[in-house]
Amino acid sequence: MASSELYTQLEACRREAGGLFECWVDGVSIQVQNHDGGFFCRVALPGRMGTHNDQLAPLLRLVEASLMGEDPIALAYDRQKQRACLVRWLPADVDTTMLVATVENLANQQAAWALVLAEQAPRKTAGRPAMPASLGLGLLHRGLMNG
């Protein structure tokens, strides 16, 4: 989507009460919802996840850096879709240029988080299949007895 088109669509969302803007970047939905009092901006992170500590730990390690940045983005959990999301709340008086910057920032943050999460995902080892212990011991025992 061209920057001018993005600006035009976000301007329409900004002016319409309850307006919703949605665009897709690399197969990922980025949404801006015009609520009373401000704008709720959201992008989902890849993969479904539950609320187990081992699934949330990698995400929580990344949150502090996002909150301390120039454009603070928070981590949220969409219980209905079982997905972690990056969210940002902007005040109602924000201009369209800031909405454009936020959409671009969410796209960049989502891509960065997706890479980090992919690196931290447990890797499946492609080793040889495990041999049952009894079979292995039997062969070892016969080798010792015959040798």
C-alpha cells in the first residue's frame, strides 16, 4: 500500500467515530480502531499459544524493551484467538501522521518479535531414532560373551 493511500485511509478512520482501519502486511493483520477517547492499535504475533509460563516467558523477556522505547508498545493476550498481540493506545487528538507512524512501527515490531520468537522456539533434533534399551543391552551382552 502506498504511503498516500495509507494516510488517506487512516485519516478516514480518524474522522469516523467507531472507524476501523485494517491492512495486511506480509500476511499479518494490523488494525486501528477509533474508540471514544482514542485509538486502539493492534497486531497479532505468530502462532497460537496458551497461558502456560513456558510459552509466555520468551514474550515477557521482550516486553521491557518495547515499553521503554520511543513508541511504547505493550504485549496483550487475545483469549478468544489464543494469540499474543502487540498493542498501542493513542489519544483522540493524535494526528494522522502519528497513526501512519504507529502502523509502520507495529509492522516492524511484529516482524522483529516473530524472528526472535522463531529463534527461541524449541528445535527438533534430527538425530537417529532411539534404540530400545533392552535390544541394545542384549547385543552388547552377546558381544561380550562371544568375544
